[in-house]
Amino acid sequence: MLLCVYLLYCLLQVNSGCEVDRGQKGTFTKSVGDSVVLPCSCKNPESKSHTVQWGYTKTFKQGDYKPEVMVFPEDGRQSQRYRGRVQRKIQNPPGYLSLIISELTEEDGGTYVCGVNGKFATAVTLYVKVCTVLETWERTITKSPGESVLLPCPCPSDANITPKTVTWSFSKYEQSGVQTPVSNDTGSYRSRVWTFDQEKSRNFSLLVSDLTKEDSGRYLCTVYEDNPPGVFLQVTGCTLLKNKQTVTISRSPGHSVLLSCSLSCTELQDKPETVQWITPHLMSGRVQTFNKTSVLISDLTEEDGGRYSCWINQNQYRHFNLSVRVCTLSEPQEKEISKYPGDSVLLPCSCTDPNTKPLSVKWQRGDSGGTEVSSGTDGYNGRVHMFNEGLPANLSLLISNLTEQDQGTYRCTINNKQSISITLNVKGKVALNFKVSRSSSLADYTVVW
């Protein structure tokens, strides 16, 4: 029984169909590029209608709901201006028949009528302004270096303007008559300015980012040949030089490094509001700070490597990628070298990375209880030479005028940790010093021993 009652109720609802209220249902005002929802509904919100229709008329006469152009469903034979811009708003209850029109144009202004099965009864009036109207807007804006600013542009309601007729220009306070175009094609503003999608939004405001004190001055948004009032921009405070840049620095352990963030301030007494250093590690007593903008790190270790960042006023920064390179000894190709008395020998020792330098290097005789080998050691005076002063990674030792007493094991040690050993053999020989003289006769030679 209940099932029969329910089926009868559904049948009555279907048969009753959808009837649209008759009359004017509202007025909407939008700007070019906006979207609008035009309301329409069945008298019974639970009614369903698959034949909802929307039409348009430029001039609406009370009581005459006949459309000039079909808007929804689109009628390609009459007009294609709404193609891809209209859709029915799907929502519950099913009796709501509202229509969405997006990317409005000036020509969309007029009266829209809604109906079912060709019977139009609801009218909605739409006004589309060329652009958003702004009042007289001369003003002064104050910003800090590194910030961004949105410079508004006036948009007269009675001007049929296009993006091609709107220009932005800039002049310094002391050179108000000299106008410089402002765009992404202007050198000092390159990649720092942004404008809205003017074709759709009709918003001609200008966004300038990463402000510097050089951006201070008067900005004009000109429509046609008008001379509108301007925006005076003041950028005061300190600017970080080489803002948003990354510097790569390489040092050796034990050395020092100075990380500096240089500033340019509008006044000598100006100081940044905040200066913050972000470091990869907790810094110990080896760090000194100067004027908060420079950091000196001494006695570097391999663990000090990483990224250090200097932040000014939380909107300007500079990165320092610090690399602390440690010398690692490369193995020599020959670990045993043979020479004769009177010769010279080069005992090789070097870092694998030519850009590194050890804290200390020492040559010793392993077969003589660790006797140091240097130009100040007895027996080696004036006969040894090292290359690391001019070539820090070359730690080789040159010994000249070899004697049999120079034979032995030599050890190259860096930082009192790593070492390599080389065996030097000095073999005895008979020195053959002779001279050959030739007389006028080809067969007559004199050999002197």
C-alpha cells in the first residue's frame, strides 16, 4: 500500500512539471572578465526540468520575454559569442535552473530571460562595466628594501580602454620631467614587475617586487593621453647588495674565512631592522661577528662546511656555500727510487685535490729515528727544496748532490696524521771524466781520463 502511494506521488510530481516564476528577479553589476550566476528556479524546487532555456535581449520591455538570441542551450546558428562561456549550475534541489556566464565582456550587458519548454517568464538584468572604477588615488606608499608593492591604476568608468592604451612610467623626485617606461623590458625592472591578465580582469595595477632604494619616485599609470595623478613610492632603509645570490667559498682546514653581507642604506644612520645568520651547525668560540652583517670563522675544520645564510629584514638574503677541503695524500707511482752519487732526486708527495692544502707537512728519515729532512738539517744544508709555497698541494722534496749517506727511507707526513714512505737507493760508481780532442788528421784523437 505504501509503495503504491509513493509511486502515485512521484507520478504526480513528474506530470506537474516545472513552472518558472514570472517577473523581474534582480539586477547584477559586474566588471569585464568577471563571472556571474543568473538565478532562476521552478515554483516547486523539487520539480525536474531537462528543457531549461536561457535567452538574451538587449532592450527588455515589461511583459515581453521573447529573447533575441539563445544563450543556453547555445544556438550556433544565431550567435557564437557565448560558446564555451555558459553552463547550468547543477545543485539540489533539482528545480534550480541558474546559469553561469564566465569571462564577461562589455557586450554581455542586457536582460536575460529564463524559461521551460519555450515559455520564458523570469527576467534578470546584467550591467557589465568596462573596468573597476577607482577614485582619485594620488597617494604616498612607504616600503622597505626587498619588499613588494602593488601600485593601483585608475580606471575611468566612461573610458573604453584597452590594454594597449595603458602605460606605466617612473620618474625620480629630482627629475620629475624625465619619464622612464616601467615593464619587464626595462633594464632595472627586468623580471621584477608583474601585471594582471588585463584582457579578462581589466585590472591595470602594477606589482613591483624586490624593491631597492633606487625604486623611490613617482609612478604614473597613463590612459590614452591623460595626465593622471601619480603614486609616490618611498623605499627607505638598507638594501642587501647582491641580494638572493649564492657565493661558493673553498678553504683548507685551519684557515679562516670572512662571510660578509654588504649593505647600501638610504641614510648613514639607517640600520636594518633585523639581521639573522642561519648556520648549518652550532658555532663555537671560533666565531666573531662584526656589525651583525659579517661573520669571521677561524681555525676551520672539515665539519664547518655547509650553507651559511645572511637574512636582512626577513626579506633579503645571501647564501654562502662553504667547502672545507682536506688534503688526502695520493700514492706515488714509485715507492723505491734508485740514483747515483752526484745526481738529484725528486721524492713525490702531493694532495689528490690540487685546491687543498694541509695544515702542516714534514719530511723525515724513517731509518734514522725520524730525523727531520730540511734545509736546516745537518748534512742537507743547501741541498733540499720544497714546492708547497708556490703550489700548496705539491709537497714533494727535491734533494740535490746525492751521496751514499742519503740512502734510506723517507717519510712524508701531513697534519701529523697521514704519511707515505719512499725508499731511496744511492748506488756507488766510478766517475769517468774524459775529454776528446780532434787534431787536423781524422785518424789522430787524444783521449784524456
